[in-house]
Amino acid sequence: MPVTDEAIEKIKAMIVSGELGPGARLPREADLAERLGLSRNSLREAVKALSLIRVLDVRQGDGTYVTSLDPNLLLDAMTFVVDFHRDDTVLEFLEVRRILEPAATAMAALTMTDEQIEGLRAVLAELDPNPGVEDLVANDLEFHRRVAVGSGNTVLCSLIEGLSGPTTRARIWRGLTQEGAVARTIEQHTAICDAIAARQPELARAWATIHVAGVEQWLRSALGEPTA
């Protein structure tokens, strides 16, 4: 195993075992390197790598700390990696969205507060009756973000938000080229919101599935992929 990878694994083991908990300060570099049997250079490289994925927080003049290890923080690294997706993988991202978003929407129907539901309706009300495609997509992203937050599951919410970016261009493309796409999106958002407000999780799940599958099916057709 390369020495930097070994150093990463040893620091990871200290965190996973609970020896270093969220917010804990790492021992001095020289002491930690000696304790783990590593060179100070390989330890330094490991700390850099772990800080990039938000596991460690290097504070100049103060020391190195374990972050909160909050799912939103850790999965932020996934969002960074997802941004490097290739156009030929967009359908795969849509497939994953079709699995996750209906589940989050069903959970939201049970866990969203009345205040959150009012906020969701307010997002729908902000949209002009004849919106431009970019305004529609921005509204769409905010709508789905609020539903994901409303699921009450921070990991699920972070995953969904991380997967939203790669499909944004597909949604804009659909809005520009498919007749009735704007009206259909508004109609489906309203149906999802109504199902959540009525506390009907399975109906909310069904509408969310229809909504995401519609974009996926359109893109498959546009790319000449089989839709069955």
C-alpha cells in the first residue's frame, strides 16, 4: 500500500474507532507520525487528502481537527465528484433519482410540518404562469430541495441534492424542445404538493415517480435509447 494511503487508513481507523471523535484535535504532527510509524511527509499528505473530503479541518496556527462528520458536509465531496460526470451518464443519474426522490417524497408526506408545506406552496406560487425555461428549472430545483429536506433524512437529502446538478441541463433541454413540458412540470409539482399536504405518502410517491420518469423517458427517446 502506498505510504499516503496507509497514513489515510490509520487516521481513518482512529476516527472510526471513536478514538478521535467529531471536533477532536489531532495530536501534534511529530507525535502522531511517531505513534503511527509514519513519516511526517506521508502524514501531511494524508491530512491534506482528508481535509479535501471534509473529514479533517486544518486551521492555520491552531491545529488539525476532525470535522463534525455531518452527512451534509461529507457528501459535499460527492457533489464535487459528480460535477465531473460525462454527458453519456446523465441517464444513470436520472435512474438513481427515480429510485431516491419518490422515497423522499413519500417520507415528506409524513414528516413535513404545516409550515414547510406552506413554504412549498409558496415556491409554486412564485412561478410566473408562463415562465422561461431557466426560471422553471430554478424553481424545479428549489421545489425538489424542499421536498428532500422535508423527508427529515439528512443523508437522503444530501444524496438527492448531489444528484440534481448532472440532470439540470437535461431538464433545460426538455423544456426548450418538448411541447407541453412547462405546463406538465407545473401540473406535476402541484399534484406532488397536494399529495404531501393531504398526508398521502403513496400518492406522493406515485406522482414523484411519474415526474422524474417523464424526464428520463423523454431523454431516452431524444438520445435514441430504448424506453421500455
